[in-house]
Amino acid sequence: MSMIGQFLALPQSELDALRRAPQDLENVMFDAHGDSVVDVDKAWHGIHFLLNGTVGGGTGPLAHVLYGRTPLDEDMTYGPVMATDAADVPAIAAALAAVPDETLRERFKPEAMDDIYPHSWEEADALDWLIDHLQALRAFYREAAAANQAVLIWLG
């Protein structure tokens, strides 16, 4: 099985309702909003590394791009579904917009990425693949911030 990074923007009121009734999580993620899920494939971990220079964690808004702010459930797929409140999304969108692609290209060091999933960083198009998926995340967060929406993140 593959660990695929998935993102969903939704109204803050729905996130608040999910915190009160986490049993509704699958319905919201896959039925109510299934067509709106943004998929970054297996690029999620490489993107996190380029943004933060770490396998996990980090500081500031860039640390929350791929890992969210707080867990929403115990364990849905490959770990908990993570949530970011609408109030935090604009800072994440701004931080993503502030990192130029050239900086990310300079940070790409396949020899330092042995612990970064999916462990195929020596391939010729690996960096372009990461940048393409990062562009999708930039657009996703920019649109979520503009719509004052919260974000769910999970690995499926």
C-alpha cells in the first residue's frame, strides 16, 4: 500500500461539528466532500522535507502544511486525520507563497533524503514532481484561506 497525502478544505463549522462527533468523519471526507479532496500522491513527505528540512516536525506555519495543527481522530488510515482551524490557514498560505521554488530546488538533496518517503529521490524527475505537487498545495491553501475554510489532512 502507498501513503497518499490528501487534503480537504471545509467550513469551520463542519470541523467544529466533527470535533463533537468524530464518528461522522468518514462521511464528511469521502461522501459529503469526496469530490473536493486534493491529492498530492506520495510527494507529501518530500514536500515537508523541502519546506522544513526535517523528517517530521519543524517550526512555524510551514510545519503545519503537511501535518496540520491537531489530531481529529485516533487512527483513520496511516495515523490520525489532522485538522487546521480556518484562523490558522492564512498564515500557512502566506508562508507557502513566501518560499520561492528556487529555494526549494537548493534544499533538494537526494543523498540526505534516505528517511523521506517514498525513498526514490535519485530519479531524474523527482524534484519537478515535488514542485508540481507543492504548486497544487499552494493553490489549495490560498483558496482555503480566501474562503475562510478549515483544513483536514490525512494519509490514505
